[in-house]
Amino acid sequence: MLNLLVAVDRSLEASFALRTACLFGTDLNIQPIYVFNPPGRDLAFGAGWARKSWERETSRHAEENIEDLVLAEKDQCPYIHDPVVLTGDPIQEPAEYFWSGKFDLLVVGAPFRGSGPLALCRRFDHAARKESRTLPLMVVRYLKNIEKILALTDGSDLAENSLGLLIKINGFISSRITLVGMAGAKSKDSSTETLNLERGLAILNEKGIRADGHSATALGTERLTAMMKAADLLVNPAHRKDLHHFSYELHEDEIQAVLMYLDGH
């Protein structure tokens, strides 16, 4: 059973996220979550009933905002549950709900609340660091079958945890996986790329997953960038420490989907 939490709003991208979650097979639990962020209202001096009445009213409007979208997707995918509607920060609340449940992956369509894939990775990474928690995250931009997966590994804990996340979902998808060995932050040596590649392949092979393997130097920047743009899913495409940009300056509008294991520790 794969338990997926899908952050939704009223956008087409939210539909893409729900439909992508449904592509993972039939042994699924898909929980949509919608966070309503109402304009501020100062009820500090109001009676308790006034605050509760306002909260009920805003919650009702929030449910009306999202129920048509979720119902439309539920008609095509019976594994989608009724949405959870919360009030608060649209990044922090889904992360908190993820940690409070037994979810395997948070799925978000991009742009989400005005943020593209890279900005979303940074914002959710900030939420994870704030709470010193881990957060497996998938960001999707388009609706398409996941047939070509390109995973990057520099031998870091972040990269290898991302491979572990790929292993977890691999049983639910049938895709061609290509693994690329990268040099770590402290080394630009091609032999380091080879060692990181061999370690990554061993991690996948241990679980019975076969992958094509290449080093970044052997591929060259031009070919690797083209492969990244053509991939249906990029695994761990960001730099280890800062998430300031994707590898090889790949623009976020040039990617299809991202899978990352964010580690707030």
C-alpha cells in the first residue's frame, strides 16, 4: 500500500498532481489536502462564538472551492479520499499533516500558489529544516506517464535517501531508470563520479532494480542536460546543500517532474 498526500488548490496543476498520484497503481490511498489562507481578521476582542462562527464560515467556503475538483478526479480514480481542508500556511500545513500521518510521499503540482518546482523544493525544504524533519516530495508540472527516470547521485546522504524513495515507488510504476554518477561538493574527480555511480547501482541492484549507469563526465554537459529535459521524472536534481538551482543550471520550466528526499536534519 502506498499512502500519498496530495496538496491541491483550484488550479489545473492540482488536477495533474491527483492524476499523477493515480498512475502509481491500484494499491493506493490518496489523500488530497487543501489549505485555505483567508485574509487576516482580528477577532482578539470578539466573543468566542464570533470566532467559531467565522472559522466555520471560512471552512465552508474553502470546501466549496475545492470539492468540485476533487469530485471530478474521484470519478476517474476511486482511491482518492474526500479532501482535508485546513486553514493556515499553504506550505507548512501540508508538511505538518504529512508528519502527523503515515504517508509515503507528498505530491504537489507546479506552479502551486505561484511557485514553480525549484521554489517549491526550497519552501518545503525550509519547512523541513524548521521542524528538523524529513519530507519525501514529488513535484509535477504536466500529466504524463512516468516512463523515463533519470536519477543523479553524488554519494551524499540526500542522494542515497532519494534513491531509497525511488525504490519505494518503483514497485508501483514500470519505467526505464538511468543513474548518473556525479562528483560530490568536495571533489570534481571523474573517479569519484564512478565510485558514486557504482554505489548507487549497488543500492538499486540490492532491491532487484536494474538501471543504466553513466558518469557525468562521460556523458558531457550537453548530453546530460538533454537527458534531464527529456526525462519524465528527475530524482535528486538539486545541489546537495542549498537548493539554489538545479544541476547544470537547468531551468525549472525545462523539467517534467522532480522526486526529492528533503532532510531537515
